[in-house]
Amino acid sequence: MQKNTTDIFRDAPVPKAVLSNIIPSIISMIMVLVYNLADTFFIGQTKNAYMVAAVSLATPVFLIFMAIGMLFGIGGTSLISRMLGEGKNRHAKYTSAFCFWTGLVVGIIAMVMLIIFNEPICRTVGASNETIGYTKQYLGIVATGIPFLIVSNSFSNIIRADGNANKAMLGMVLGNVANIILDPVMILGFGWNVAGAAIATVIGNIVSAIVYISHLLSKKTMLSIKPSDYKVNKRIVTGVFAIGIPASLNSVLMSTSNIIINNLMSRFDDMAVAGLGVAMKVNMIVVMLLIGLGTGIQPLLGYCYGAGNKKRYMAILKFSLILAFCMSMVMTVLCYMGAAPLVRAFLDNQDAFSYGFAFSRIYIYSGPILGILFVLINAIQSTGAALPSLILSISRQGLVFLPLLFLFNKLFNSPYMLARVQPVTDYFAVTLSAILFIFTMKKYFKHMEYTEDTM
């Protein structure tokens, strides 16, 4: 296993190294995308826009718990890949065990809290009298799968750190295929509606978690989840949290911003909420593919950084940026031109469709630069640069998005102008990420100078 990691991370030609890591990651993201679209699509086949709105309202809450998985997943991946680059394999085992058991305990606590405070949470995210019943039902069932969600979301990232990108992909694919197959059966076949979507989601997360746990208990990995390998020390805790917290903060703030914009949209119409939810799903077609590219290269960059190989690090980054821009442009054109049929697949109500179509085209304005943004975010995270990661995370969906959202709401009082806040924020974020990456190079790359000529 160690030789395979070295062959790809250190010795393979740059295009091969990048593609071998990003293709499984992108496939995983495609499956996540298909799963998200399938949930909304089959709920849409009930012809009940209030159910679509309820799932849209529940999504930000779901994102918060995914953010916990991201905390351990992104933070663990960054630290483990650097440890492997330094040749500290035993410490990599300790880190993976720490991420597993700590994440599992947090997941159990979160599950209990969501079940107890179900209705107040639903009201907080903007559920109206028409949507509260569906939202409570969906979140109440999804809550039971939160521990599995955190484990699967963490280790879909961490397993890539030791070169097992294909296994990470397999867990995501099997879990999401199970979800996609069960959606039409439970939503339409059994007539369980939003409850069926929630049950399918829980089962999908259980399947993914089982795949990862079985792999981690095998002899095919350098990682571990054995209780005996669970260690809590300064480097593990600070290393995981220094990158994991900024990464998860971005998701938490994204969830918070979604809750706020849903509340603002609900003042206009529940159909505007349904339309916005579908527009976000359409925009995910671009976003998820590019996130797959960015997260796919992070272990590769982290290994090069830990090994002190600056020349290879920069070659991988340059190739990835060019590839990301090309993918961004292609996907932007496809989603802009295909907005009408994509939205129509989810929404039958004409008012909801009108909102969804307009919002989808507005959201895709930032498509051309999203690839650059996600590559730079992961490049910064791969170095363990905590401060730049934190600044970027709290700026995109927090310090920039939220003030702009309230400003646009006050100045224009229009649902369409509220939707324009996201692309405006994204263009600011890519500029900020470029500035922060330059800062990161100057501060964190000093120890790499001695291997400048090494490939």
C-alpha cells in the first residue's frame, strides 16, 4: 500500500497523478449530485410543491451535520497526507482513529439533539404552517442516520489520503446507488413521500459507512480505527481542527445563509422557496464536479508539501487550475442552456418553475470561476495554513454573503436580486482566495525551498 501511494503521489507524471486522484473523487461527487437530484426529482413527482419546499428547508440542517463530517474529513486528510509525506505512518494511524471515534460520538449527540428539538429547528429554518409537517417528518427520520452520515462524510475524504481514491469512490457510489434505487420505491411505490426520501437517505449513509469501516478494518490500508490507536495529542487535535474547522465553517455558514435566504424568500411565496431549492440543485451540477476536482488533488498536494517538493507541488497546481477552468466553462454553458428542462424535471407548478428557471440562470453566473476557487481552497488547506483557511471560510458565506444579502433585501426587496447575492459573493471569494494563496506561499513554503529542483 505504501509503495502504491509513493508511486502515484511522488513519482507519477503530473497529469497521471492528478487524473488518478480526481477521477474517483469526481465520480463520487457525481453520485452525491445524482442522489441530491433524485431526492428532489422523485418528491417532485408527487406534484406537491410544499413537499419540495420542505426538503429544501431541511437541506441546510442536513448540511450542518455534513459539515461535522467535513471537519474530521478535510482536517484529517490534510494532516494525514502531510504525515505520510514526512514518513510518519504511525501518527497517520492515530489521526484516522481520532477522527473516527470523535466524529462518531459527536454524531450520536447530534442525533439526540435533533430528535428532541425537531419542531423548533424546523420553525427556525423557515417552515410555514403548510410545510412544517413535512419538514418535521423528514428531519426526524434523517436524524437517526447522523452518526453514519458523519462517518461516511469523514472517511470519503480521509481514505484518499493514503492513495485509496478508488475505495473512497466505491463507498460513495454504493451508498448513493442504494439511495437512488430506494427513492422511487419508497417515495412513489410505497407512497411514503418525504418519509420515504428520508429513509432512503439514512440507508444510503449506512451502506457508505459499512464500506469504509470494513476497509479500515482490513489489511489494505495504512489507516486505522482500532480503539487502541485512538490518541489525543496536541499535533493531532490542532492539526485536524486547524484545517477542519475552517472547512466545516464554510458549510455551516452556507447552511446558515441558506436558512436566512429561505426565510427571506418565504416572505414572497412558498413557491419562491421551492424554486430556489431547485435552482441550488441545478447549480450543484457545476459545484459538485468542481469540488470533486479540488478535493481530489488535496492529498496529492499535501503529500508534496509534507515531502518538501515545491516544484512538483506547483506543477500539480498549475495543471489543476487549467483543467478546472476548462471544466467550469463547459459546465456553465451546459447548465445555462439546459436550465429550463432541468428545472421542469423537478417542478410542475408554473409559479415555482418560473422562480426556479430564473434563479438557476442567476446562480450559474459564477460558474466560470468556481473551479479556480475550489482548487485554491484545497491548495491552501493542503499546507495546513490555518489562518488563510479560516479567513476564506468565514468570508465567502459569512462576512461577505450575509451583509450583501441583507443589503440587497433592503435596497431591492426582490427575490431575483436576493438570488444575485451568491454569484457576486463567489467572484469576491475567488479574488480573496488568490490573495490568500500568495500569502500562504510566502509564509508556509519556506521549508520547501531546499527541494526546489526535485521532481
